[in-house]
Amino acid sequence: MTLDALIQRLRDFADARDWNPDHTPKNLVMALAGETGELTALFQWLTPDQSRQAMGDPHLRERVLDEIADVLLYLTRLADVLGVDLLAAANAKIDRNELRFPARQA
């Protein structure tokens, strides 16, 4: 699936449920923050090594995948509602970061 196809699927999903009036930027940001918090909670008390191994635990893996999906879906929906091209924004940010944080020469 492409990003454009995912955006369209989310639009169709919201349209079919008449959720567009509720999908304001404010509400979507709040939902995104909530889902990010749920993802954070899964890792909160893990050691660094445990967090690296999280996907090896079938129960935790399922929960992590669900929360990552929720974060992606809300972020994608927010970007669509705001008219933001996610890929262009991400590439522009990496460009700025390359200037801010130049790679060290070997």
C-alpha cells in the first residue's frame, strides 16, 4: 500500500462514519498524543536491553504493533486534514537536520 492509498482509505473510513466534523486538527492532535502515550507506557519500565527485545515477546509485540499503527493513522489523518505532504515535510526536516548535525568526517 502506498501512503496516498492509506490517506484515501482513512478519508473513506471517516466519511463512512461521518467523523469529519470531529476530525479537527485539535482533536486529532489530542488523539495522537494519547496514542503516543499508550505506546510510551509499553516501554516505560523496560530496561534498554528489554526494549530492544520487545518484539520477541508475542504479547508485547501485538500491543506495540497496534499502538504504532494508531500513531501512524492519527498522524496521517492529521496531516491530511491540515494539507501537509508527510513525505515532503519529513524530507525537508532531514535536510535541515543534516545542516544542524553534520556527519563527522572519518
